[in-house]
Amino acid sequence: MKNDIDSILDSMFRDGKLNFGGAKRRNEQTQQALESVQETGDSLSRSLQSSIEQLTQEAKADMQALDQRLQADGLKKDVPAGNSGNPEQTDAAFQTAEEETARKVLGQKEFVSAVALAFRRPFVAGFHKEMPMGRIAVLGKPGTGRHSAVEAMTASLARQGVLKSPKTTALDLSRYGDSSSEKLFAQDVYTALKSGSSTILFEQYEKCGTAVLSMLSELFRTGSIPLAGRYAEQKGMLVEIGSALVPGAVSSLSASGKYLFLLTDRSLDKLANDFGAPFLAALDDICETGEFSQDSLREIAGRMLKLFCERTEKQLRFTFTYDTPTAEALAAFYRPDRGIAAMEEYTDALYRSLSEYKLKQKVQRASGKIIVENGQLMLSGEEEAFAFRIGVFAPKAAEGAVEAVKKELSEIVGLQTVKEYVLSLEDNFKMQQLRKEKGLKADSPSMHMIFTGNPGTGKTTVARIVSRYLKAIGVLAGGQLVEVTRADLVGKYVGHTAPLTQKAIQSALGGVLFIDEAYSLSRGKDDSFGLEAIDTLVKGMEDHREDLVVILAGYSREMEDFLKANSGLRSRFPNMIEFPDYTARELLEITKSIVKGKGYRLDPSCEEPLLSYYEQKQQGEEARTGGNGRMVRNKVEEAVIACSRRNVREPEEKRDLELLLPQDFGFPALP
């Protein structure tokens, strides 16, 4: 199909010749063709412009929709909803919320009133629409109603229409202990803000990294967190997008319209030291729980027993009753350092014992009383003849694990003083548990240890046993042993060491972190990387003192020098256990054990020359490395290889593939 230009050319070169006739007509045709081309161009331009405008409008609509969602989720400008416009209704709602919360959080009337005041403050004093509704620090010991008061107050105010949501979201800051946790923290804060919760709790700030602590401080001071990278919302999550161009990029997280609570058991002075004066100045309220009175404790204990009886009736079909002396006995288990958690643990343990009784005795229904005997709560049956305390019907799996570890420990040759120390750990743990049952103050002594001694004296072997032993007796949750050296903890450039050390600590949580040749971490005052690893280790031990045991190992003299590298080291390692060198007789017993383990037999004629050999190794310059099991293992492996060579040369009828002779160990053969 020809276009206008083709027609013009045909008319000019008709029959192969240039045709000058009809010039006027050709000019008219040319003009018409040019006008046609111009119209086509204009049409394309108008179409392209329309498409661009349509795409622009769609992009604007997408960004407006995203902006509206962010506002609805409290990430941008948020204002209170509900009946906040009616002062009388609002006053009544706050009064009701305070009364309801006080009925749930017993013995903390002043604290509950302070929390109610903190929630009410923006409704009276006013608020900035781009800032949080309130920034509140809650001080007090665990188990004193800190969480319960905030959660109950939020739920009550939402139920009455003052707040938009009854939800409270809690962020455990101990999850962000690594120096590289900022991105994870930002994503979790985004999720918390987007969850629709009216209240967000931050707790255990003492265990988070310095960068996360700075972000938290920024959030409380300014109401928002600037993001270091470029982020966008994708499928309800905050995703880093790098340099990609996407609509709705998020450059900061705003807590406008949210109540922010920081929970801690540290004092106000310590809070000021950790965050600084600008942080304290930004707080709207500081609420602190108080000590429980005896009347309050009895009331709380009575409520716990009531819930216990309801639980046993519903789950176990057991009916129990209790009286006032029983509630007083349970109240005696309250500990100021742990709050009412100790009382809750006691009733939970009593319930577990009762459920085990039902499982093992196959009892369908029963009734009885919760009684007090020698200061302890007991379950006494009426229809069924039973009476027991906590743990009587506990599962036996743990007991079997303890016995298995003890058996393995007893089979180790020598190290009698070391074995006695390990076994004493269980005795101390049991006594502390018994003190808890009697309502006495229970201590949690440090389990961190230092193993000193020459190489090959069993330090690593005992460390593995200790990790499983502490799990079996209930001290540790995981019981894993993570073995590291300087190379695993100390980085090669600035900023590399702390993350490496923190990674090792995190992998060992719930178990034992075993650092062999620990003295190598400190190579003098100029070894800044090694000192950084030590400082990070000390902080990690303090932050995770309930779920981490650290064992350091090394030569006795070098370990003494190592403890001087950080002033906090010696106080955190009260248990120093010396591993003595094995005697020659013990080395011979180890030899027999290794030989048996490899599937061989030791000819009796090998014993005397081996004994003389070991005695010689333990004297003179070889004393430091002579009395160890590693040397024995190497000697046996050499003998196994020599035995194979010897049997290859023997006639088949004279071969004994399991017997090790003196010549296999390099001693003269018997005549």
C-alpha cells in the first residue's frame, strides 16, 4: 500500500523520465501530503500526552491510597477517635478504665492511677497530630503488674470508644543485640505500627545493641525513626528497595497517634545514664510500681488459687477447695526481686504434678483440698487417697538424663576433684529449688567457670559433659556446647570483632560457650581487637546471665594474666577449676580405654613398658605436655598402624588382627 510520498515520486518520474508538467498540481499534492504528515504527528503527540497524563494520575492515586493506609495505621498523621470530642463521656470512660484496671492489677492503686493519668494527658493538655499520643517510662520489678496495667487500660479505653484499638504490641529489645540488627528492628517497628495497636511496649532495652538503642531514643524524642536506607511497603512488610524507583517509598517511621511505653526494672538515674537528659525531657510521664502490702499479696494469692481450682475443674475434672491460711501460705512465696511470678510458678508446678497424677493413675474424677504442711502447699484427696507436693509425679525423663551424664562422668579416668565439683552443681541447684518451695530467698549463683591445666587433661571433654549436665538438672534450656577460639571472636578490621563475638554468644544461648586457649584473646594493651572481644563477652554474659554459661580454658599461668585484661572478668568467673596432670598409672588406664574403644586388645606384656614410658614423659622439659590424654591417643594410633604392618608380613595362620604387642608401641619385642 503506497503512501502520499510514493504518489508524488511516481508523478515526477513517470515512464522513467523526469516530468515537469503539471507543476502546480504536484505542488498542491506535496502541500496536501505535508499537511497529512503534520496531522498524523499531532495525533500521535496528543495520544502520547494523554497516556502520560493517565499514568501520572494513576501513580498519584496509588500514592494517595498508600498515604491514606499509612495514616490509618498510625504511621503518619493520626488523631484519637471515638468519643474524644465529648469531655463528659471521656472523663467517665477514663474513670471506668481506671476502676477496671485496678480490679485486675491488685495492690498497685497509685501506679494504676498514674497510668490512667498518662493515657488521659493528651485529651486534656492537647497533642501534636504528628507526634505520639504519649511517651511513658514504666519503672518497677518484674511481676508487679507493669504489663497488665497498660494492657488492661488500653483494652478498656478501646471498648468505650476512646481508643481505636484494644491491642497492645510488645517488642522485646533483647532480640536486637547484634550491631547489625537495625534493619530487623526497623521492620519490626513498622509491623508494630501497622498492626493497628493503640499501645506499643518496649522492654529489655538493656540487652539491645547501641545502634538500636539510638533508634529507640530517637523514636521517643522526636516521634519518628529516620531510615538509613530506602524502603517501601510490599505485601504488608517493610522491604529495603535500594535504588529502585517505586511509588510510596518510606523514608521514616512515625509513631503519631500511638502510646509508647518503655518498661524497665532499672532506676530513673540509670535510665538517665543510659539514654541521656534529652530522652528524659521528652517523656510525658514516668510511672513506677510499688511494693505489695501483705493484704494485697493475700488477695492476689486468693485469686491465683481460685484460678487454679477453676483450671483443675475444667481440664482435669478435679474439684479442689482452699481456705485463708492456704492463701497466706502461697503469698509467702512472693519475692521482691521476682514479683508474683514466683507464686505463679508454684501453682503451675502444683498443677503439673496433679496432671501427671491423673495420667499415671488414670483417675477420671477426684476432689480434695489445697492444704498447708510445713509451710508448703499440698494436694490432699478426699475420695481418692492421695497427698503429694510439687514434683512427686514429675516426668522421669530428666532423672534418666541426669543419671546418664553421671555415668559418663564416672567413667572418665582420674580428675576426682573436678568430678566432685561438677556433681556439686546439682546439689546447689536442688537446695535453691527447695528454698523457693519453702518461700525463702533463692540465690542464682554464677555458673561461669575457668578450666586451667595443661593440654590434653580433659578440659574439653568435661565441658561437654557439664553442658549436658546443666540441661539435665534444669539450669540450661538447650545444653549445647559451642567451642570457639580467638579466630572465631576477633575480627580482621575495625568494626568486625563485636559482631563476631555477639554471633558466638547468640549461638550458645541456652547452653555453654567454651573458649579454648582464652588467654590468646589478650595480647597486651595494644591488642585493641582482642580487648574489644573481651569487653563484648563481658557485656554478653551480663545481658544473658540467666541462659548462658561461659567456660574459659587455658594454661594456669597464662589464664591468671588474662584475667587482668578486664576488670570485670575475675568477678564473673568465681569458679576456677584446676585440671591436674594424669599420673602414669592413669595414663595407662586411658590407654586401655582407647584401645578397647578402637576394637583392639592390649597384650599384658605392654603394661610395664608403657608405664615406664609415661613416667619418663612426665619428667623434665616434657612435663607440661607429657601428662595428657592427647599424647596417649597419638601413641595408640601409632600402635594400630604398626600392628597392621606387622600382620601384613605374618602368615595368615599366625595373624591376630586385634592384639597389640609391645613392638607395635615401639618397645623391644619379648623373646
